[in-house]
Amino acid sequence: MLWLRDRTLDLSRPRIMGILNLTPDSFSDGGLYLDPERALERAKTLVAEGADLLDLGAESTRPGAEPVSVEEEKKRLLPALEAILELGVPVSVDTRKPEVAAEALKLGAHLINDVTGLRDERMVALCARYGVAAVVMHMPVPDPQAMMAHARYGDVVAEVKAFLKAQAESALRAGVPQVVLDPGFGFGKLLEHNLALLKRLEEIVALGHPVLVGLSRKRSIGELTGVEEPAKRVIGSVAAHLFAVMKGARILRVHDVAAHREALAVWNALWG
């Protein structure tokens, strides 16, 4: 069960988190939904296709992406968030800035998705104060511009697991009601690291917290399939995510909701 402020989400079956990037430079759909009206229409489409919750982000964290100011991130995020909350679907906010998270939580955001893994004590305090769960993601350093320079591991699974365990325990001690763990596929990780994490995902699931997986359209899928255009990496993304579900993942963060909904419908009938 995932606690989302005024509601819960049953995780006895895998759930779909629809991605909505309010950015000009995200690797797959940058610039498509900067306008709040277009963002709202996209949110309606994702929900109609079967998204159980939405993840809104207003700063790209792809490798090498330029950071944006707090004010610019708020300008992109808050009008769209306010409109989308009216749909009644749970909304996660993908941000690493406590100042942005504070405004999103005031509006009623249900979940904070922090790619830096709750390294900032102010973010932890905010989630505790508002009683919201947080996604704790692994990234070797809290800077997307520098993360690929740190893609060096002895045992990537052991190191990611240790980080997630420590950050989760620290957040829970501080009063955060629940954490979701994200291994951070592609964040400071090469193909070999992503494959190792996926093959041994059950070791992270064993920590006892819901696990979120986000491989949608990523470079690793392109490297495995030979598909260069991110928007065309749908089949490879679905295959990787179904494997993650077999390993125990409970939330899939995806661009292509309808394809994942259909795949999960079959998976649930066979294995659920």
C-alpha cells in the first residue's frame, strides 16, 4: 500500500506512473508540454490510457542537462500542477529543490520524487511535515551534470542497495511516513550497471519498501535494441519493465501508458 496524503494506492498489483515533463529539454519529449493547457490535456490522456498516478517534472535531469533556477522551475510547474490536481488523480512532483517541493505540497501534491535521494535535510523535513511519502532514488552524486563521470562501481547492486537502505532509514526516523525506492536506472550508470541492477532487482525489493523502476525510452533500451529515436523505444521499454515486475517492482514510471497497461493486463492474468 502506498500512502498518498488523503488516499492510498493498492500495490498488490503493479501500478503505472505516467511521465509528464514540463521542460524544453527532456531527452524524449522536451518542449511538448510547457504550456499548462497542453500539459493538462496530456495528463487527461495519460489517465484515460490507464495511469494510476502522474509524475510532473519541470527540470530535466538527463545527463548533461543544464540546471534551472528555483523560480523558473516554479514557473513551469505550479500552473500545470494546480490544474492537473483538479482531475483527482494522485500527482507526484519530480524535483530536487526543497523550495519547489514546498510550493507543490502547499497546492496538494501527493508524493515527492527526489532524484538526489533525500540528501537534503530540508526535503526530508518537508515530507515529514506534510505527511507525504517520498521516492528515494540513487544517483552517485547529487548533480545530474556530473553523475556520468562517477559511473564506477565495485558491485553496483550492493552499493545502490546500501545507499537506498541508509537514506530510507534516515527519512523514516525523521518522520517521513513512507519511502519508495528507485535504483536510478541511467543516473550515473552505464548499460552494464543497469543490467546488473535489473537482473538482481529482488535484492533491492528485499529491503521491504515499494520499488519504482523507470527505464522508459532510456539510452540503455536504445543500446540493447538499436532503436535510436527515444519515442520509438516502446517495445524494449515494456519488455524491461515486465522483467522488473517479475523481480518485484510495484511502480513503473513510463511515457507510453497504454502499451504498459495492455502488457500488465496480460501479465496479471498469467502471474498476478
